[in-house]
Amino acid sequence: MQKNNFEIKLIDLFWLKSGDEENDLYAHGHVYVKIGGEIVCDENTLDVTVTAAGLYLLRSLSENYKKGNYDSQLLPCCGFVTYFDKNLRPAISGCPVGIDWTITHLTKDLIQHTSDNGNSAILKIEDYKKMVYDFVDKVEEFYQSSLPKILPRDEFELGAYEEIWEEWRELRNK
């Protein structure tokens, strides 16, 4: 176990190339994650639905995370289905491809990240918050600099989409 050897950052952001910007509700990109000495994800690993990742990382600031907690991975490849999970929390899901690791709050000041390969890193929660806030702020800036979204017509999907952003803002502004 290594102390303070965790990194997460956005490498780039984009909308899906197959669709137009107004209809793609969720931003995508490449993410760099290092846990201990292991590079868990980088620009060559997979395209990530960074909107979902941002929401899930924000949740991890106050709660432990293990595989499957959010009906998706922490860094999901796809994000084409919006719904409410079994706990009535908004979820973004897609294919079963993605990257996961475990996040454990050890104390009120320390958090541990453990990769599937057993590498781990412990860091101060304040340092982790800064990384997560940098991540989500870049995602939100990307939305603000993009064309307005054409929102879903389906009332259920629209409600889940709106709840995602409501929870995002609430967690970001804590």
C-alpha cells in the first residue's frame, strides 16, 4: 500500500462522433487513473462516459464504493440509458465494459483506493476532493461551451436526466 499515490484526471472531452452534439446527452473522454504504481486507465484504455464518471466520483466523496454500487462502473464505457436504480437514485448505464476499483473511507480524513489487481493508495480526503472537483468542473465547463441539448421526450428519461444534474450540483456544492 502506498500513501498519496493516487491520480485521476481528464485527458480530453468529446461528444460521440456518430451523433450530433445536441442529441448526445453525456460527454465522453479519456481519463487517467493511477492507483499505487498501477496505471488503471489512460488515453489508450477506453472511451469513458465522463458525465456518469463525474456523478459517481462525486458520490464517492462521502460514501464507500464497491463494484456494482451504481449499476455501472466508476468509469463506464457507454452511457445511453438513463433511469432510476433500485435505490431510486439516477443512473447512467450502457454496456458492461468499464473500469472499476474500490474506494474506502478509512477515517474522516483518509480515503483508500484499491485496484482490481490489489494495488492501493491512501490519501487525504481533501486531496481527493480537489481531484474530483477539478474533474467535474471540466466536464461542466465542456457542457457550458457546447450547443444546448435536445432533452428526452420520454417523461421518465427526462426526469432521470434532470435528477442527475440536480444531484451533481448538490454534491459539487457541498
